[in-house]
Amino acid sequence: MSELAFCKSFLSALDTRPVKLPADYVFDPQTVGLRVPYTLPRLPPPHPSMPKKIRPTIAPGSSKSIRVHLKSARNPVLQFSLDQTPVSTTTVEDLKRAVQERVVSDTQTGAKVPLDKIKVLYKRKPVTGKTIAEVLADEPDVLTGGREVEFGVMIMGGATVIDEQPPTQTKQKENEPPTGPIQPKPAVGPSGEEVLKTEAFWDDLQGFLAQRIKDEKEAARLRQVFHTAWAGTQ
């Protein structure tokens, strides 16, 4: 058999077979061996999970108060305390404002120190946190209340401490009514019977009556009645 005849017979034999395997085609693995051994992928070695750091939480309504000491060792030398300071509601911004009220950047103009120039430190490091509770999150003993804590203060550019006495209750506040008896001011102008003799008084009386009873004619009549009755007593 020539090569050409063999190729024709081989191709004719292939034509009788399906071009694609059907979807339900299966083969016996015992008769047809796998070409490549199938192995599962290697799993990564298990790593122990790191324990989570549990921070103390403060329940609502159970906020504790502590005494806060603010101290600046130099430029300027300043030290004061804030009693009964809630740890959960007092922010670092509040501590800066307390320092701002006690120092000025210029004694002649009385200009205040900007808040961004005031730095609050804890254990010689800038505080990280918005409230005192967040700053002291790693120290639950302080958060239990009844304790004291000291914060350092550093003012960029320096400042001068305001030399004034703490406010007392005797200091009169702005827009606050006086607590002592009010002395009446002496009247200026005519008074007594001299006022009744002026037409302005009776005009004011007529205007008041018209406003109350909402009747111009009746107000004018009552004015005449009152004026006649008063004139009869003279």
C-alpha cells in the first residue's frame, strides 16, 4: 500500500468519528491513565492570631472626673489645676483654651496666643487623642476617677502670664442685673400737678384710652370726662 492510499484510508476512518466529544462523555480511568498526577495545592502554614488589645470603655452616664494639672516649665513658667474635670467630655482643645485664658503673646496689646501655638504634652510626648479618656486609654487606673494627672504645656514662640486675680462672685458680670438695691434717679422736668396742667398729658391719656378700647370717639369723650372731673376739684 502506498503512502497516499494509507492517508486516504486513515482520513476516511476519522470521518466516521464525531468531531467533538458529547457533554455526557466519560472514560474509564482504569483503562486510560492520567498523563500528569493531580495534587492539591499546598495550604499556607497557619499563623496564630495576635491578641486584640482591649481598651476600657466607659458606659454612658458613668463619666468620671479627675484633677488635671497643667504645667509649663519655661517660656512662660505656668502651673495651674482644673478640678472635677470629666475625662470623657473634656477635650484637648478645652485644655488649650484654659491655657490661652492665662497667657498673652503681647503685654501691650493683650493679644491672645493662637491655639495652634499651644501644645499639650503627656509624659513629654504630644498627646494623641481628642478627649482625656482617649489620651489615657492605656491607663485604666486613672480613668476610674478620683485621681490626678499632669499634662505638660509648651507654647511655640513664648508668651507672658497674665497677672490677675481669679474671678470672684463679687465681680459684676456684663449684662447681669445688680444684686443690691437700685437707687431711683431724680425726676427731670415738671411733676405733680404741673403735669396735669399740660395738654401733652391729656393727649397721652387720650392716646392710651384709644389704644385700649380701640375707639377714637369714646377715647375723646372719656378724656373730656376726666379733664372736667379733675378741673372740678381745683
